[in-house]
Amino acid sequence: MTSVKLQFCYCSIIYGFEDQFDHPKLSGEAIVQNAITEVAAMMGENVKLRRGFAMSMSKHGVMSTYLHTCPQPGLGRIAGILSLEVEDENASLDAVRRVGSELAMHVVAAKPLVVTKELVSPDVVQNEREILKSQAESSGRPQAAIEKMVEGRLRKYFEEVVLLEQKFIVNDTVNVQTLLSELSKEVGSPVKIGNFLRMEVGEGLQRACTRSFSSSSMIWLVSAGMSPSFPRISGAIAPAAPSMANRPLITSP
């Protein structure tokens, strides 16, 4: 069982956190709720905290982050957070930090849904297999060719949504699994992904609501020793992956 925890934070809990702010108009220690109230007063807008997540890591390793569309440190519109765990507690973390930063950026760009294929629900895989088989049978090809088409398209889907199967965006000649294998050799100890999270401003909102948030919403990325008890998100890494059947199908064999 992984030692990394990804927890959903109810906004009512986050409001009570105290953090160190560094901004020309808002600096020093402040309760989150008070800081949001001050920001709303400065902007003359209704500012609300919509959601939050906390990730913690107990093993030797690094927690890497990447913010896209970042107007200033700690703020952005898309965030990628990823933890890398190193088995040997005496191993150097220099290379791990470098690769961790690149993988956090990869998470933002490639939009993986799960770490491994095993985290994709068997029911979802079977449903998608049946859909692909039905599509392939309409081509009129022999049964042997149909089976190959189905397996090929299913493999491409995994390469699209499973983090370890994805082509690494910095070097697309290798996938993320191969990247970690090479990193493990460089470090001299096994390195694995503990967990990851991708968050984007406006995701999950209805279209009308998204427009109202799109111009001014930001992700606030903080690093703090948060240890209250939150409800645990188990299994995969973020909100549950949508059914494969609801995603665009890959048409190439």
C-alpha cells in the first residue's frame, strides 16, 4: 500500500488554516478565510474557495509541482502535483527532483487519469472492449483481424490515460515507465510514483458557471504541514476516471 495520501479538503476546514502570505498587498501570517475576505475587498469581486486537496508523503522522495499560466509564484490556472518515492533512504535526490519537476509538467500536459492499468475498472475495460469489437465487426474483416484491431485500440487507450504507459512529453521516444527505470539506475535505488493530482480552474462546472469563473479564477498552490483528518480518497489519484465509452474512441488500428 502506498504511503502517499491524497485527501479532499472540505472548504470549511481549509478556511481555518493559517498560512504565510507573500504579496505586496497581503503579507504575513493570516487565516485563509480572512485572506480571502481581504482579496475580495481589494478586487471588489465575490471570491470563494471552491475546493482543495492535500497530499502527504512519508517515504524518502520528493513532492514536485508545476503551475501552468502562472502570473506569480504559487498561483496558476492548471496545477500538476506528483510524488516520487525512493526505496533507499540514503540515495541522493538531485536527479529525482529534476525528473519530478518534468513529470509534474507532464501531468498537466498529458492529462493522465490513473497511475497504472490495474487502477482502471475491469468493468470499464470490458465495456470498452465490447464497443470496440462491435465497431470492428462492422468492417467485415476476418475474426482474427478483428481481435487484433480491438487489442490494438485498447492498448492505445491505455497509452492515452495511464501515466506509466504515456509517452514522456519531454522525450517521446520513451514512456514514463521506462523513464522511471532509467532514473532508478541513475539513483541506484528503485524509484516509483506514489501519487499525482491534476487540477484545472473551472473543471467540473457547467458551461454557464465556467464562464463566470474563467476570467479571474486561480489555483492557489501552498506547501504546508497540514495534518487534520480529512476524508480519504482511495484507489486512483484524483477524481475517478470517466467511463472509456464516454471518451472519443481511437480509430486507428
